Amino acid sequence: MWDYSEKVKEHFFDPRNAGAVDDANAVGDVGSLSCGDALRLTLKVDPDTETILDAGFQTFGCGSAIASSSALTEIIKGMHIDDALKVSNQDIADYLDGLPPEKMHCSVMGREALQAAVANYRGEEWSDDHEEGALICKCFAIDAVMIEETIRANNLRTVEEVTNYTKAGGGCSSCHEGIEEILTAVLAERGESFDPNAVAAEIKKPTSGLTNLQRMRRIEELLEEIRPNLQRDHGDVELIEVDGKYVYVKMTGACAGCQMAATTLGGIQQHLAEGLGEFIQVLPHEELARRAAGA
């Protein structure tokens, strides 16, 4: 499991401001249930001073999403909305004494929910809908603008870091080339070059001390935990190969060729990463053959 700070645990087990605010005059919705994370932020803003009098959240997601949402509401209460908009995802993570790198996307979601709520209060249009051609990650509906802004705001340098902060590339991985192109362009702005072999900063290493055989057995155990959910929909998953951080699986039954297959792979990846306590990528078995052919 991830090494959570005591403050993250505190805000998960005893979240502040959970639930909708009565008489809210600002509402921000971000995320998607199909993507595994969704957040609704409600605010009560004083119309005379534009001070946030109260804030509440309703979230569907992991413990880090709950803790990040709780922290956000505590940070912005009492702030003028213009000052609240200056709160960054790193401010949220710092308030919690840090988040695992693989969970930083939870703090990014909170920042976006705040932007959406303030836009709603001001009667402005705020949308994460994507212009034609701008969608980079289809699995999690992440566009180029969000990736660019997150790279700049958090000084990201690798595809792995972009995945940690946005979830982009965490499903089928077909968008990795697009993410690399964005990294190349943004890094060039600050006089740096993109290095495809660079190692992500402060990525959590496996702490279990498992041998390769034990690690594969652990992956099989984790797949067994989610297999009943797939079988209820007449589908299943089969482990094909494990190569370092890459886990190749074959979707069978109704899951094979399903339009939601990429989302299912993303859910499997999140479950395996949580269970192993390390960054991994779950890929369809066809990708293994493609990589072998290109080797």
C-alpha cells in the first residue's frame, strides 16, 4: 500500500465538510464515475464581500480523493474567491503533508472543482469538454490543455509523472506518444529537452521485498479479487505476462472488444497498483506482441 501521511489518514477517516452546503450559490462538478473519480464542490459565497462562508464536498474516489477534497474545503473557507483561485494542487498536497506521487491527480481534481464552482457563481461557462482533436487520453478524457497546464504548474518531466498527476496514460497507454509530444514542447519553452529515459521524481519503489515469482503470485491474487465483478458481466481477465512495471492481460468473454475495455483496464491497473504499492501499467496482451515485433 501507499505510504500515506498521518494528515491524509486523518482527513480520510474524519473528513471535514463532507456533504453539500445548505443554500449553496456555487457548485463545481468535475471527473466522471466511469473514470473512477468524481467530485462535487459546493460553496456559500457572501455576495457583498465575495468571501467563501462555507464549503462542502461530495466525492466518489479513493482515500486520497476524499482527503484532498476535505483539505481543499478547509483551506478556502474564509477566503475571497480570487484568493481561493490561487490555491494550487501542490498547496492541497502540502496541507496534507504530502501525497504519494501516484495520487497527485486527486489534488488536481480538487483545484479544477474549485475553478468550476467559482465560474458557476459568476455565471460563467466552465467546461472540461474537449475541442475536436484536443483529446489526448481517451480512457480518462484528459485533454492537451490540462496536461500542458499540469506539466507547467508542477515542473513535470516524464510520462510517468504526467500519469501520476492527471491519470492520462494510465489506461491503455496508446496516448503516451501524444504525452511525449506535449512534454517536448513544454520543456522546450524553458530551454530543456525531453528525455524518454528519465526517471520520474520520487516515485515510490516496491517496499514488499517480493521476489519475481512472489510478485506474480500477488498479481494473480489481486486479479482474483476483482474477477467476480467481471464475471457478473460475463467477462473475465487472464494474466499473460509481467515485465517490470508492465503487466499484460487478456480480456475474455464479454470484456473482449467491449467499448469500455480501456476503462476496465484502468480500473484493474488502479487495483493492482494499490495492492502492490508501486507504479505499474496494465496493458492488453496485443501490446506485448506489438512490442515484441518492434524489438
